[in-house]
Amino acid sequence: MLPFARVTVVGLGLIGSSVARAVRARMPTVRVTGYDASAQVRETARAIDLCDDVTDTPGAAVIDADLVVLCVPVGAMGAVAAQLAADLPADAIVTDVGSCKASVVEALQAALPGTTIVPAHPVAGTEQSGPEAGFATLFNHRWCILTPPEGTDPVAIERVATFWRNLGAQIETMAPDHHDRVLAVTSHLPHLIAYTIVGTASDLEEVTRSEVIKYSAGGFRDFTRIAASDPTMWRDVFLSNREAVLDMLQRFSEDLSALQRAIRWGKGDELFDLFERTRAVRRSIVEEGQDDAAPDFGRSHE
């Protein structure tokens, strides 16, 4: 039995369009309604037949929904939820896809008092954006972390978990603040580092822009991929999860200082031990099926 019959996706970018595609591919009897604040995005969504219906207002999108999936930047969650509150059915469940959870829980509870809210974070994505960037297999074998507030109906939590399982995801449940601390080190800090490194390379006057691009090695190319992620989304992530990000950034700064000293004083054993330990982490990620072990990250050299 399907957990929901009518699903509304609010926000039709990479994640939202992937949700819509995955629902239509894996649960074809479920009716999918979409809405986006951008008229151009709505027009594109209609042109590519992304949803069964694309509405011009958020209220019209949710009026008969069983499940509403908010796929908007975390800083906009509260405002978007408030726009659809008056038309939301009393028995509808609201979830989201934001990568910060404590601030999202607070915003959604304030905007939708009395509504069943089961926040979620599918840990998946690419640097692309827009309704044409999504694909139905984005969530396959990826983790989706649920962060329901205390006292949430267990049946509602299981319905949302089943929804994400049907899209191909694996489910984990965490408290919102614990989620934010975990993701600060596994996702948010790496993005911050990538933005910084690419910005530093761009700013160096003694290295021309053409040389940075022409001689970019695999490591720098990977950083540029991360640094090409949606700027609005990541601005909101860093501001919404600032305390956990700043904590992890402080720890990283201390570790970086230790690495700097090891290089300065020629402590090769310390460098080797660090690199061996981090190499083992990479092997573990591949063994968990969270990345490809193909040489050069599967890049084509044809």
C-alpha cells in the first residue's frame, strides 16, 4: 500500500524536480502537483511534463494534498509554509528536504501550528540546479535523515519513511540538533572549504585565471564542482546552521595549524600517519556504497 495518494512538491529545482520524477517513476498512481515561486520555472515544469499539475499559487498546490514536500532554501521555509497554511488540509503531513533541521523545525512549527511535520534531509544532490537538472534515480541508495520533533505521531513518521524508501533512499532518524552537527562536518564545512579554495585561487594575482583553469588537477576540479552549488541555498545553510559550522570550522583551523607545523618542521611521520588515516576513511565510504571506486572518480578520458 502506498503511503500517500496526492503529493505536492513546493520548489521545483534540482531536488524538487527529482522528487517529482522519482514519484512518477516509482509510484505512478500517485498524483503529483508542483509549485514554484518563479513563473519561468513553472512554465518549464509544464513544458517538460514534470508533474501531473503545476499551479500558479501555493494554496492551489496543497488544497487536496496528503503530503507536502517543501524543496526551498532553508531560509525561506517559514515564509513559504505561511503562504500555504490557510489552504493546507488538516490531515496533511508536511516534510522538507533542507540540509539544516533545527532552524527548519522551529520555522515550520511557528508557521503551521497543529500540523504534522516530519522534516527530512535526503543526503543527495549535484552542483546543477533548475527543473531540468533533476533525475528520478537521485536518491537511490542515498541516506534520507528524518528529524521529527518530539511527540510526532509514529504512524506519520513511518509514512514519510516509506515514501522516501519508495524513492530508493535508506532511512536514518536523528534529533534535529544532532543532525546539524553531523552535517556541519560531512557537508557544510567541505562546501565552505571548497568555496574558500576556489575563491583564493581566483584572487591570486600572480596566477592568471587562464592558468588556474588550464592546469587544474583533479583535486581542484573537485573543489570547483562543489563550489558551483546553488549560492542561495548555501548562504542560507551557513546562516541557519552557524553555531555548528563555526564549531567545526574552529576544530578544522586547529587541525590545519597542526598540519602547518608538521610541514614547517619536516615531521614526515606525522604527515604519513594523517594521510594513512584519511585514506582509510575514503575506503570506508566506498565500502558503504556511498561513492564509486573507479579510477579518477570515474572520469572519462576518451
